[in-house]
Amino acid sequence: MYDKEYDRLLRIKTVGTREWLHQSSHYNRYEATPYKALDDFFQDYELKSTDKLVDFGCGKGRLPFYIHNRFGVSVTGIEMSGQLYQEALENQANYMQKAKQSSAFIRFERCLAEEYEVEAKDNRFYFFNPFSIQIFMTVIDNILLSVEQQKRSVDIILYYPTSDYIEFLETSTPFELIKGVKVSSMYEKDPNELFLVFRFGE
Ligand SMILES: C[S@@+](CC[C@H](N)C(=O)[O-])C[C@H]1O[C@@H](n2cnc3c(N)ncnc32)[C@H](O)[C@@H]1O
């Protein structure tokens, strides 16, 4: 219920799930991060207006609109599905009609996350179980390459994290766990209902 109400507030449509007809074991289905989880996390985790966040596997764009509305932060949503990308664009048109004046942008790119060219100013990266560990490794490699070229501090934010993502970050990358935030209303029933933040760089 809360999700529908929040969607209405932002003038967007992001509820529901979307399965793939020819499901690949690498690419997961669409399902948005619950707004209650976002509320809990962003009570504890600050974004600055200079941050640039990338949502890898953004679906219909719930997270980009939420972040833009709440923090005035620029967001890039990456989505491989043409259908979901179109829905994100429709949401953007509706959202923009009433959006607060802001110099921050929201943009959507239809491409594979593993092919997205990380930009020098991208510094916050969000993942809600979008794809397999193999693809995650490639994306993290791309982020680290970008940091090597343009030194900066970057955060990886995981919602509902899987053990293979965590193990990879902890054992095979220079990222360090700096924060864990439990989703208050859901964690008791499901211990995967949490956010983890890993940081690397200056
Ligand atoms: C669980 S949903 C997360 C949606 C959104 N990030 C959120 O938290 O509200 C995962 C999304 O990742 C997309 N996806 C899966 N594999 C992808 C890939 N390789 N490149 C881009 N998007 C991908 C799916 O189409 C789906 O929309």
C-alpha cells in the first residue's frame, strides 16, 4: 500500500514484478526496492548534492526518482530491458511535470550494466540483486578501472545482498564494509532485508 501511495506522490508507476520469458540465469527479474526500505536506509546514509549515483538495473526507475526528489542528486539508471526502459521514460515525463526545480539530472540508458562506461564523476553505485556474480565482477572491475583513472572515493550500495556479492567484495577487491542498515519492519522476519555499503578510495 505504502508503495502505491509513494508512487502516486512522485507521479510514477513502479510497483509489481516482471519476469523474463526467456529467463537467463545471469539476468534477474524486475522488482523495485520497497519505499520503506529506502526510507530506513537514507535515514542513516547521506547523499550530497554533488554525488552522482548509478542504479545498475534500474527497472522502471523508482530509486532514481526517489533520490532525485529527496536529495536533489543526479542519477543514472541503467536498464537492459527495452520495455522497462520505456516505462522509466514515461515515468520521467510524468515526474518532471511536478518535480522541484533542481540542477540535478535524471537520465536512463538502455544498455547492459557490464557495458556501461563508468563516468569520472560517478561515485555511488546501487545494486538490488540485478544479475549474476559473474556480471557483478565485470561491473566492479569497470568501476575500479575508472577510479584508477580518476582518483575518488566510491561507494557500492547493496540492498538484499547475496553472499556471493559480499564474499567477492571482501576477498577479491579493495572495498571495505563501512555500514550496514537493517530494514526495521522486515529484518526480523528476513535477515537479508538489509543494506550494506562498501567504500574504496581517498
Ligand atoms: C531486482 S530489479 C532492481 C530494480 C531497481 N534497481 C530497484 O532497486 O528498484 C533488477 C533489474 O535489473 C535489470 N537487469 C538485469 N540484468 C541486467 C544487466 N545485465 N544490465 C542492465 N540491467 C539488468 C532487470 O531487468 C531488472 O529491471
